[in-house]
Amino acid sequence: MWYAGEVGVKMNEYIVVDGYNVVHAWPELNVLANENLEHARDKLVDILANYAGFSGDRVVLVFDAHSVKGNVERYEEVNGVQIFYTREEETADSMIERLVGDIPNDGNIRVVTSDWEEQRVIFGRGAYRMTPGELLTRVGDMRKESQQRLTRNDYTDSYLENRLAGHIRQILEQWRRKKE
């Protein structure tokens, strides 16, 4: 169920997000949640999918369904974001604690929550904490960086020949002409 990395490849972070904690902490999503909670959830998934796609971080999102009668634990993956819904009478905090213990030890784990008690527990499990505000800043920075990458006009910067020193380019050009 967890993302598997290639052998020898440096892995990025796991970002484990307490979904409703973030929905109610981010102003845009909180306004949306007051109108339609499902829409706010979907918007958060879209935002985090875009973030994960550009950052390379593995995003795990947990939604609390402990007060939903008869609810069973569910899992789905949407655009690379792993989404867990708790079972009846299980809080997002307890599921996050369980997930943090189960995540492979191939990268840093950051838990996004503003719940102080939860932060203390995840520290004990070797994870780092991140506030919803810090995640919002990180998402905003990634959005700006991705826009810069997508709107850059000089595509030739990535060509090897344009990164070589001038005298090396001349030598290679001379070799190429001798073969003709």
C-alpha cells in the first residue's frame, strides 16, 4: 500500500495530513466547508495532489469519520494522494499514530496537525510536526516554483551543449566535423 522507491534513489518526505484539521485551519477551505464539507475535502485532495506531483513528497491524508454510525475504515488513492477514512469510533489522531508507525523508514515523516497532544505523540514515534499554516506556505511556494518552471521560455537551458564550457564545445564541434 505504501509507495515503494527505487533502490538507491533518495526518497522525499511523507506528509501525513489530518484532513479536517487542515480544512478548518486554511481560510479558503474553511469558508468552503461551511457551505459544503465534501467540496472542501475534494478541494484539499486536489491541492495536495498538485503539491505531491511537483514536490515528489508522498502525501497521506486522513479524514476523521469516528462519529459516522457503522462506518468502516476505507482507503482510496486519488491522483497519487493516499486517503484514509477512519472507522466508527476511531479518531484521525489514532489512525495517524498507527500509520506513522507503519510507514517505511525510507524518508522523513511530517505530520500536519495543530493538535498539540497529537504533535507530542508523533514526536515519540520519530516523526516531525508541521502546522497547517506551514503546509499552506509550502504548497504556495511549490505552486510558485511550478509556475516558474512551466512558464520559462528558454528551453535550451537544459541542453547539454549549452552547459559546456566554450573551449569544450569547440573541441567537440571539431571532432564532429572530422567525422563528416
